[in-house]
Amino acid sequence: MPSLKIVTTPMCEKILQLAGITDYIVSSDTEKINGDIVITLSETKISSNSIKIKLNTFSQINESIKRLSETFETVPLNYNLNSSKYSKYKNNQNIRIKVYSNFLKEIVEDMGFSIVHEKFDYIVYPDYMKDKIPDEIKDNVKAVQIPSHKNAPLDPIERASMRYNILEKSLCTKH
């Protein structure tokens, strides 16, 4: 593969490293760097030639590493992503969750919970929406706040682990 000028964001850098990609530029504003291709989060709006990756669940992280490794013909590093610890729990489908975010919906689904819009056991919401859902929280509904990107580790594996752990401790052991 010819040498490409690869640009990525700080939130995606770890995935490039794990995919075995060593030659890249990290920038918070990828539009300001004149690169051949930008690796960015799937929800990022960008006009440049890009590869958009998802990093919310462990399976998405694994898929992103594999995709980048195949695209850039690199050998991924050995890494231990112990997602089996977070695999679907036998009884999670009995726990009904109302979710206030697409990225959290993906994690909640991955853990096997039932997503509903009414008659729910819990509300799961990102920290940036705290002021937008106070009425339901005031009604004594059990609510779980999850840190958003700006309040979570940059490392996507650490970020996913933290979020899964919060949900596991808040939902699996309380029901």
C-alpha cells in the first residue's frame, strides 16, 4: 500500500496503535491537517476522505481494530480485550431500560438488557443530559448516569470498561 498521510483524533489514536499503524498524525481538528485519510468516530461530521469507526462496545472496538488493520495491511498488536466478562448476563433481558443516547443504547443492548420507552426499571443517560431528564428522576425512578466522551478516558478500552462496569454495578446487582 502506498504511503498515506493518516490523520486521527485523540479518541481514536489507541485503535490505530492496536491495529499496528505507526505512522499517523493526531489532531483534535482533523480538518486543519492536510491528510490523505482521516480516522474518526462514526458520529463526527467531516468533509475529508475518512474512515469512521465505532468505539462504544467491545465488539465495535475489536471490529474497528480489524478493519483498520485490514485496510492498511498491518499486523494488529496482541491485546487483551476481556469482553467475555461483560457478555450478556442470563437474566438481563428481564431488566427494562429506558436509554437516552445512541452510544449508550449500543452498550445496553450489548449487555442484553431490554430497551423500552415505558414501564421501565431504570433510566440510563449520559452526563450531558442530566438537566434534561429531571422529571423522571424526581419520580423516584432508578437512574444511572454514564460519563460522556469529555468526562471519560481517551483510551477507548478504558472508556468502554468504565461504562460497562458502571452499568454492571448499577443494574445487574440491584435487580
